[in-house]
Amino acid sequence: KAGVTQTPRYLIKTRGQQVTLSCSPISGHRSVSWYQQTPGQGLQFLFEYFSETQRNKGNFPGRFSGRQFSNSRSEMNVSTLELGDSALYLCASSSQGSGGTYNEQFFGPGTRLTVL
Amino acid sequence: EDKVVQSPLSLVVHEGDTVTLNCSYEVTNFRSLLWYKQEKKAPTFLFMLTSSGIEKKSGRLSSILDKKELFSILNITATQTGDSAVYLCTTAPIREQGGKLIFGQGTELSVKP
């Protein structure tokens, strides 16, 4: 079974630009979560999508948004980039059902975003 | 404010040693606690703990949750250099009540030969 894939793997942008990151979950997984990882803040939860609906959201500004398509692929968008948005962005998929607990999440390799 | 605190933040041991990593939490919406191992890539799942006092075990790794005292420990016995990694714990909420996963800062473990 193919793992979680993320594209692109590396990205360099300048302040004020916007960026779109893509995540393809493991086949059959309907839950996709996004995380930001930085040396100072560690791993922080951005949001989770299930069946094209955002189910939970972390404490990030509205510049961070996402969506999920009917095939469970997900995209994350960051508008008006700031220097502090430089980070590793990870997505994770899970075979989570319609309710209950967060099960084991399988992480993708991440997209390394550098904002200059 | 919800928080998850791991200790120690870093640890250096020699092969064969036994280590205990700690994770304490204060969250308003708690359903389970998960441990992940992160080497120079994406985190990989180790354990999920939902019930208090029941040890989960996988080879040389084991973990237990204490829901009364709000903490979990991860034990690694007979450490090997391949155990060198950052170990992350996270609390997961009851989905129906909303909320988000909250990660600790991680414990960086270095195992010397």
C-alpha cells in the first residue's frame, strides 16, 4: 500500500506570496490532518478534514486554510506569507471513521517551506 | 490553557541502558494519548493509550497511562543506537466535542555505542 505523499517536498517563497501544498492520503483513509513543525514551537495541529469537511481546527490565523476533495486528497493554502511561516508542513492520514477516537496517523514526508 | 509537557527535553545514554520518557498533560477534552517516534523524517506511530493502568508493549518499548495523575511514560529497555530519535507524545480529544491534538515539545534521545 502506498504511503502518504506530499508535494512539493521543498518550496521557497517570498513574503506576501501565497502557497498551496498538496497531500494524498493512504488509499481508503478519509481523515487528513495538517501540522506545522518548527524548532521553536514543535509540532502544532493546523486542521483536520474528513469527507471534505473541516472537523477540527488549531489556533492558526485565517491565512491558513485547507480543503479536501472527494477522493480524500487535501490541499493547504497559506496566503500573505510571513517569515515565521517557514516550517516543515506535515500531513497525516488516518482510517478514522465518522466519530470516536483519533486512531493511528500515518505521516507524509512533509513539505519544507522557506519564506525569504 | 491546554498543554502537554515532556521531560526530559534531551537525554544521552549508552547502548544497553534503560530509559524512561515522561509526558504530563492538562487538557480539557481528553480521549487518548499517543506516542510517536521521529527520526530525520516524519513521525511514526508507537502507541495509543486510552485506558488507565494498562501497559502497551512492543518489543523493548512499553508505555502506560495514568489518567488520575495525568501522565504517561514510555520505557525503552536495552537501548540501541537505532532508538536515537525525538519521541513525541500527543493528547487526542473526543472527536464529538471538537478540539485539537496537542503535542509535547518532544524528548530528543541520543544512544551512544
